[in-house]
Amino acid sequence: MGYKVAVVGATGNVGREMLDILSERAFPADEVVAIASRRSAGQDVSFGDKILKVKALDSYDFSDTDICLMSAGGETSKEWSPRIGQSGCVVIDNSSAFRYHQDVPLIVPEVNPEAIHGFSKLNIIANPNCSTAQLVVALKPLHDAATIKRVVVATYQSVSGAGKDAMDELFQQTRSVFTAGEIKAEKFPKRIAFNVIPHIDVFMEDGYTKEEWKMVAETKKMLDPKIKLTATAVRVPVFIGHAEAVNVEFERPITAEQATAILRSAPGLMVVDKREPGGYMTPHEAAGEDATYVSRIREDATVENGLSFWCVADNLRKGAALNTVQIAEMLVNRKLLKRAQAAA
């Protein structure tokens, strides 16, 4: 039988991507419902070759819905995800609202699929932060092979991670640079066009930002609590695609050749690593792709058992919408949706 799936936040960047990916991957849904805030109700959104009319979240009944893909922001999720879960619908939440809750599994299917069985207490599963998702896909096979002790990562994150308004701001500012127009910084604290900003999310007392803290906490929760990680998160003038420069220290020796072979055979990864001009991936090429790409794999001679590499992925896909749909596919494939089973 098919399933009934609701996408909450269907008019946003990630919500639209969720609808596209559900269609692309032929998710076994008899019905897909687009949901957003009341002010967006009545709008049209695309789902494959169909057009869906957006329904209002505050008046929608989830009691006959199997899966809710939630991408409406943390505050909305805090209010609505527990209610939706109580109705019997399983929520896969793309916000940070429940990522660190002890009764909510945080999942990247290529990394910790076994954690999915812990969702039943609240009927909520959390999707990780976009920058963490691609990182742990690359770290997991290396950790299995040589045990990671420490990770140092600098991110180069596209403006789409901050939403449509952020993408519009980059476009408007870039145009203003060429037309000698006024450059307005509203979404970002400084100009983003032809600039980089070492600040994503709010600052914390220790000097790190919340985005950097998320990478630490989420890597520990999904991969290994013993891993030490430090991050510097930077916003760059790119529309789609996050990149990361990653340095890893291992407990056991691992060569660049061994790491390359391991990464080539790992799920969700593609290695593009020719040691020549252009022999690597960039965010532009990763946009629209499902894989997490790894390039520039090399040994770090400054520490014992060290490696460095470059990691790129489409933040709207693997960093958000694709990972969410992959979790939904796990629920189906493992026959974990009780309502659908009962109906069958």
C-alpha cells in the first residue's frame, strides 16, 4: 500500500526540495499534502508533474497521515511536532528543535541507521544540521577504519542555508556592486557579496557560534561521543552548496591511498581527486546532486596519523531534504509505520 505524506513548510527552499525529491525517488505515497502557514495557504507548489494547493498548518488534521516532513523552523516545530506525533503521524524534523533531545534519534542513514528504532517515544526523528550531515557521511567510514580522535573543520556555507531572503540579498547586493547602487545588509550582519562572513547563528559565551556548537554536539551524538571536534563556520557568497576543509587525527595509521579506497566504497560518497587543476569538486558542481563529494585527500605530516580533505555537498539536498526523505524511506523499508501496517 501507499502512504500519506505531509510536507510542512512546503513553500520554503527546503520544503520545495522535499517535494521534488519525493517525486524523483518515487516515494511510495498515495497522497502528498503541501502545508505551510496560514498566510501561504492557497498557493501552488509543484510535485512532479502535479500542482498541489498549499493547506494551512493550524487547521490541518494529521490523524490519517503516516509521515510528516517538517521544515518550518525551530519554533514552529517545537509547537507542532509533538502534537503531530501524538496523533500517530511520524515527524521527521529538519530544524534544530529536537536534535539534542534524549528521546529523539538524530539520523544520517549512511552513518547511524540503527538509531531509527528509538523514535517511538515521541514519534519524532531529527535531521541534523546541513554542515554536520555531509561531514559525518565522510567521517563515518574513516572512523570505522582507524578511529577518529580529533577533527578540525572550517566550513564555507552557501547563503541558501539561511533561506530565500538570504539568497535574494546576495543577488541584490551583487547587482548593486555592478550598478554602483546602495548595498543593504539586512539578513546578514555584513555585506555578503564578494565577501566572506565568519559568523553563522548566534554567538555563545565561549566565543563559538551556535552553528559551530551544533557540529560538535551532532557529530558526537551520531558518530562517537569521544571524538573531539572544533569548527569555524563561514558564510560565503555562493547560492547553493556547502564546502568544508577537514583535518582529522586518528588513533591508528591510515594513508591517503587507504582513505581514498575506503571513501570510494562508502555509501553516499563520491571521490573526485585528481591532483591537477580542476581535479576536485566545488559547490557549483555539487548543486543538484545527491552525493557528498570528497576531494584533495592528503596526509598531514604535522601530526601522527593525520589526514586532510575537502568535502562538498548540496546543502538543500543531502544537508536537508534528501536526508529527510532517506529517513522516511527507512521507515517504510523497515516496516516501522504502525498505522500503515494496521491498515494493511
